[in-house]
Amino acid sequence: MHVYIRECFCATYNEQSNSIEFGQCLYNCQKKDSADIDVGYSRLPQNISELNSWMCGSLNRDSTLCGRCGDTYYPLAFSYNVSCVKCTGKTNLTPE
């Protein structure tokens, strides 16, 4: 059996409650035009232990529904999918 998730929704695995949490989120939105939102589907990994890294890893996010930037990462203000970047400490605000 394959499980799919609709674009602009997230799913993460909670080890403490042994459950999968689903919710709407900006992080999985690939379309930039509001008319295109919610038209795509992605197949979730079959191995539940891979779900969080598959859903949140490329955005450098973690936590429930990819809601937090990973350690030493911060939100990129001018991104369509609210990804997180590692800051260099420079004042020009460019990602590393």
C-alpha cells in the first residue's frame, strides 16, 4: 500500500506517541501561484522512520510538521517554502 500527501500539507512521525501527524503547512508548497496550490501529490516513504527526514530534511527543518529550523539554522525570510539556512554571521544576510 502506498500513502500520498497533498501539496501544502506535511506529515511527520511522533516517536513518543507512535503516531503520524498530518497538517497544512507552507513548507511542502512548491507552487508559487496561489491558483496552483493543492494540485500535486507526493508518495510518502514506506519506512516510517524515514518520514521526518524525507519531509523536513531538504528544508533543514525538524519537529512536529517541520515547524522548527534545525540546530544552527534560521528561517530564510525571502523564500517561497520558508526553508532554513545556516547563517554565517556576516551582516549581508546571505546564506552560507
